[in-house]
Amino acid sequence: GAVVSQHPSRVICKSGTSVKIECRSLDFQATTMFWYRQFPKQSLMLMATSNEGSKATYEQGVEKDKFLINHASLTLSTLTVTSAHPEDSSFYICSATSPGLNTEAFFGQGTRLTVV
Amino acid sequence: AQSVTQPDIHITVSEGASLELRCNYSYGATPYLFWYVQSPGQGLQLLLKYFSGDTLVQGIKGFEAEFKRSQSSFNLRKPSVHWSDAAEYFCAVGLGTSGSRLTFGEGTQLTVNP
């Protein structure tokens, strides 16, 4: 299957700082990428959908100024958590797809963000 | 609005026993349906998917699932569970024209006793 790499796998940052998470499609061109958030012992919640070269579409209740998403190329999308606070601590997972992948979206391995 | 319900938060089975994880969905049209497995601190691995056609779908690791439109269900089954199957299982509905924008159920934690 197609491979999606997420980096970093773990990150600890101080309150008030920003942190960037990268999601890369390694062997295909990802026209669309999705960002999910997962709190401990909970399900994954879709945060936003990003299409290459256009602005991301955010789900209701997700602050677009806090969670900046950039999808500038067909192999890379980034999620920047700005002015992070402890309540932003979570597991962030991306997925990527393209028209040639038979509808399936492939997931990265996730990023554990801890804000202290 | 679309939704996915996994009624069982936690299931415990003995190794070698059969397994069925329940999933019900609410969606206006025939959905794309998926089952994923997640080990602690890890990403998601696709077990199987249903788009159309045969309602009994075979997946990896010996899993299968059956789409029942009349019951709005997509239950996951395995005839004989292995200790390595212990993990969190998520059912998901795929939305949009590509079906890759996913709404997940709450998840079912599977414990396997020796």
C-alpha cells in the first residue's frame, strides 16, 4: 500500500509556543490530506481537509487560526499548532489520498503532542 | 448528519474464541465503510473496506465483515482470535465523492485472555 510518513512522532513544547507537524506521502501524490485529532481513550475527530494548492476546509468548532494547515505540494501537508496550551495536548494523525488510490486514505503513524 | 456507533466500548475474549465487533451507521446513502485497528500510540491500519458489491468482505489477518443494509450494520468478525489481535478497533464511514473523509465510531477495545 501507499506510505504516509508523519514527523515528529513525539513532541513536547512549552505553553505559548508553536509546533509544526509534517505529513508526507512517500510514494504517491496526495491531492487531498486529512488531519485528525485523538484524545486519550477516545475516537478520532476530523479537524480539517486540505487540498493541494488551496485553503483547508475546517470542521465546525476547529479554530483555523490556531491550527494552521498548509498543503503546498502534492507530497507534503503541515499542521502548525500556534500558541499551544496544555489542552492542545493530543494525538494528531494525518491521512492522505489521491484519485488513483481507489478511495482509500492512508494514515501516518501519528504525532503525540504534549504541551507543558 | 452521518454517525457511526460502536455499542461495545470494551470486549474481552479468550484466545481461540470467535469475535464479533458491532458497528452501526447512520447515513443517507450507501456509505463507504471501513474497519481500522490501532495499537497503543500507533497510527491506523486498514483491516477491510466495503464500497459496493458482495456484502461479505474479507480483510487482512483473518478478519471479515458483513454489510447489512436493512440493519445499517457493518459488524467485524474473526473465527479464532489470537493474542496479537488485542488492540483498539474503529469502524468508520467514508464521506464525500471519494469516500476518504472519515467519520469514526467511538472504538472498541479488545482484550484477549490467554
